[in-house]
Amino acid sequence: MSAILNVVNLKNESVAEGKSNMVPSENTAKVIEIATKVKKDASTRLQVEGIKEPSKFTANAIAFFQWLLPPMFGLLMLLAVWALIAAQAQGLPGPIKTFQSAVELFSHPFYVNGPNDQGIGWNIVASLKRVGLGFSLAALVGIPLGFMIGRFEFLNRMTAPVISLLRPVSPLAWLPIGLLVFKAANPAAIWVIFISAIWPMIINTAVGVSKVPQDYMNVAKVLNLSEWKILTKILFPSVLPYMMTGVRLSIGVAWLVIVAAEMLTGGVGIGFWVWDEWNNLNVEHIIIAIFVVGIVGLLLEQGLIAIAKRFSYE
Amino acid sequence: MDMSKMEAPANQVSEGKMIDRYVYLENVNMRFVTKKGVFEALKDVNLNIQQGEFVSIIGHSGCGKSTVLNLIAGLLEPTSGHLFCAGREIAKPGPERAVVFQNHSLLPWLTCFENVYLAVERVFGSETKVNLELRTYAALELVGLTHASDKRPNEISGGMKQRVGIARALAMEPKVLLLDEPFGALDALTRATLQDELMKIMAKSGATAVMVTHDVDEAVLLSDRIVMMTNGPSATIGDILEVNLAKPRNRLELAENKQYNHLRAEVLKFLYERHAKKAA
């Protein structure tokens, strides 16, 4: 921070110097004296820090470094704590060993050696497919339902007890019901995703509809707009930010739940893969899976934030 | 200054053309059911507004003046009594009674043009698209905002937003223009400019207008009649003041006009002597 301030000061002072040279007076002479002194001080300090000529590029580089420093520091802390624990605990691989294993693993992400032995890439794709399907179905049902609940008070009061009752249920408690009804593991996993991802979308959409400013609804009434115009020109744009919050929460929950669901259902998928590696006692791979799940979840969330920004009117 | 001209009758439209009871309120009562019980906002409100008239409703806050406006707009239904507009009973809101809302109520996701177009499209939907666009531009031009037509409401100033709100209302070519404290949220200078503009626009269009305000100068400057309301609960019309000042009016000339100052004093007396609001 101090380095940047110095650069700025330096610029200001050189400007002051240039101007005062044109119209010399007693005061300006003093200013020049002080300015040159400050300039000297600043430049010697910069030289000590190893920067000879401050330019826009170096200023940008410094700003970028300062922006990057805290998150890098956080990640390094994580690695340090991990390495420390790994050194104490038996069987827990450290960062370096895990990294070597990851390089090996990701050099062949898409191999297939029969149904139960496939590359990490295929496992991620399989999980994403299930999440995508379950999540899409949840959005397809949840968002229109949320609109209706928000728009009609009767429906709101009717569904309120059902939602309050079912929402806190642990997602995995739904798995046996899914297995029973669908008689197959894959649809059951998708069912679990569906039922756990639907609540945030219903609730946030409904809240969004009920929060549409009365002013806008008055405009709709005075203009005598049709239900379709009210939906497209007033309700939908007004609810969109709430809806996107619901969608973001939902995709987070869905990705959270898939690992657990797949551990129980088996097949191909990142959750099953974790369980398989546990049975093989390949702990490096489990840790890699944790990172993979984290990174994919992060990308999903960031993608949705980008979409939300694209559609935002602000 | 020509005093005799200033004190000529306000309505220059010949008497034969004026339609009596254009907007007509008959024994209107309004009660709201609240958590604390029944609240009687309005009691026995009777008002007769002629076509082409500019009527202001003034009163202390909470006297139900906005309720009167919302009743005429059709956004509220009276508990008892009847309201009529152009010979028909008011049942629900409609574009023939356009409202300029206090806080402009523009849709933030639409541009100024789209905001006005939404109204134009609804009222003149049977016309061609080019015609609708021309109407929209004409309305924006009337308020001097063609240059901002592609801007969104959050990109323009409060005064400009209010102008778009007025353009939207005027573009519908309403029978009655309802203004709910249209300039209440603006600074004094912007307010004065917009008042002058509104005076010109109203003179041009000759529309009937009902304006709710708490600004005495605004009421006297713009109105043909000022409806003064008593304090709520059970508020009603206390007195009606005829503003017999010639149009067009000029705020600078009026400042030294005896009649203007007399009218102003009358309103002030009503508000602060006869119906002073007790400090809350």
C-alpha cells in the first residue's frame, strides 16, 4: 500500500514542480524545495525496495499482487495445516503425495475398464448428469409453483404446512422411497436431488412474487394490463433476482447431496468413486475427490452468478 | 401588469361546452378494517368536477386525500356511496383515468421509451406499431425527454423520472388525469419547473385533472378550484375555494398579485386556524 501511495505522491509533486517553474514566486520556491525533498525521499525508498522506475505497469502489478495476497495466504495456510496433520496422523497423505497422485489420475481422466472402473472424468460427468436432471426437474416444477404460491393467497396458506413439514427432512431420507417407487438406483438418486433442490426455488420465488412492490401492481391495474403482460413485464423481471437466489441455493444443495446419494446407490459417479477408493484404501484419491467436488461446486455457483448478472436490470 | 386581465374568470371555455358532473362523488364513505378495528377514513364526501377543470385536494397528512384519489382511480372501492366518471360508475381502474404516482412508479427494467410504450400499446393496441411508436415519442417530446428515451429510470434524475411518469399518463389520452402529490419528492427548483411545464401541458390538452398536494402555492398556482379537507379520521370536504385567476398564470407576476395572496392566505387559514393538526 505504501508503495502505491509513493507513486501517486511522486506524480503529484512532479506536476506541482512543473507548474511552479512557469510562475515562480516566494511560495512556489518553498513548494519546490519541499517537493524535491519528498521526491528524493520517495525515490530512495523505492530504490531500496528494488523498483527503479515506477510505471503504470508496476503499479498495476503491485495492485494485482495485493489483491491476490490474502486468498493465496489462506490457501497456503490450508496446505500447511493439512501437511502438519498428515505428518502426525498415520495413513493420511500429505499435500505433495496427493498432488503426485492427482497428476497421475488426471493424465487419464476418461478411461473405461468395465462399468465399475472408469476415469475420474467420467465419474464427474455422471454426477453432473444426475444433478442436471434432478435440478432441471426441480426448477421446472418449483419455479412455476413458487409463482402460483406467491400470487394466490389461498394456495400459499394451503401449501405452507406441507412445505414446512417436508423441507427440513434430510435429503437421504427420501432415498428409500425413491428406490421403492422407481426400483432402480439411478432414478432414485435423481429423485433425491429433485426433492432436496426444489424447496429453495419454491420458497424464494414465492417470496419474490409477494415482494413485488405494490406500486408496480398499481401501474398494472391502472393500465389494465392482461395477465400475460403482468407476468412478462412486471412479475417476472421483478421476481428474477429472488428466483436466481433460489436457483443458486438449489444447485448448491443438489451438488452437496449427490455425493452422499451416490455413496449409497453405487454405479458411476463422484460419490461412488469416493466410496470405492475408501474400499481400496486409496486415501489420496479421496482427498482429490474432496477438492474436485469443491471446485466443481464453486464453478457451478460462479456460472449461475454470471447468468444472474446477465439478466439483472440494475 | 394588467390587473383587470388577471382577475378575469378562470375558465375561458364557454359555459355550453363544460360538462357538469364529469367526475362526480356522491355520499362517499370509506372504512378500512385494520388490526385495531374499523377506521373511518372518509365520511360523506360529495364532489362535482366539471370537464376541463383542474381541481386540487389539499389537507394535512392522513386526512384521506390520497384515498379520494385512489377511489377515483378505482384502486379502492368505497364502503358506501357512488363515484362516476363521464357518466359511468367507476368500478375498476382503467386507462381513461391515468394516474401520475407520487414515486413515479416506473418499471426499472424498462427504458423510458418502453415504460411509456407499455401504456400506449395497451390503450391504442389496434393501431400499427409505427403509430404506437410515434405516440410514445410525442408523449416524451411533450415533457422534453426524447433525448433520454433509451435510458433506464435509474440512469436519470428524480425530476426526469416524474416527467416520464407524466408522459406515460398523458400518452394514454385519459379523460381524467389523476396526480398523487406528483412533485412531492422533488427539490423546490425542479418542482417549480415541472409545475410550469404541467400548466402548459394542461392548457394544451384541456384534460380534466385532480391533483392531491400538500403544497399551498402549488394548489393556488395550478388549480381552478381547491378542495380543502378536514382532518381524519372521518375526514370530509371542509371547504372549496374558487381560484379566479386568469390563465396562463405566471408565478413571478402572481407573487405580487393581491388576489393570489388572498387565496393563499385563505388556504393557510383553513389549514392552520380552522383545522390545525395537533402535533403528534
